[in-house]
Amino acid sequence: MGAAIEAIWKAYPARRVGLASQAEWYADAMRTTIDAAGRLVVPKSLRDELGFSGGTELELQAVDGRLQVAVPSRARVEQGPYGVRFAGADAASLDADLVRQLLERSRR
């Protein structure tokens, strides 16, 4: 490194950390393209790693100039008799037998 760059490097350690973390992030990044219909291809290795398959619903959001992709939550927020509660989209109702089975399984 040149003397001037080395001086800046030492003077601004916070920036150095930021640069290092960006470099690490970009080191694992993969490139893809958007086709004319607006479709984005997620490389197979990323689909496998994240458990995405054909038909997986995704949420897309622009965050600080980047595209953020997430699997939407399957839980819904409801107002229950004792306040707010969270329920799964396909949540089965609990009965005494199911609770007993779950307790017995957790004690083993």
C-alpha cells in the first residue's frame, strides 16, 4: 500500500471494517440476469441452500438500493380474547389429546 492509503487505512478503522464486510458479502454473491418478462433466475445452488423450489412464494423489497428476498411468514396476527395472538396459516386447533401427546413426546 502507498503511504497515503496506509495512513487513511489506519485513521479510519470503522471504514475498514465496513469495507471488509462488503468484500466478504460480495465474495459469496452470484450474478444473474432479469429476462425480458421481468423474471429473475435464482441459481440452483442458492435454491438448494435456501430450500426454494418451483412455486415457492417470495417477498421482494428494495432496501438501501438492493433487492431483498424473503420467504413470507406463514403466521398471522389476530386479536384474541386475551390480546394479540399469532396463528399459523394452517394451524390445527389443539385439543387435550394432542397436548398430552406433545407433552409426552417432549419428556422422552
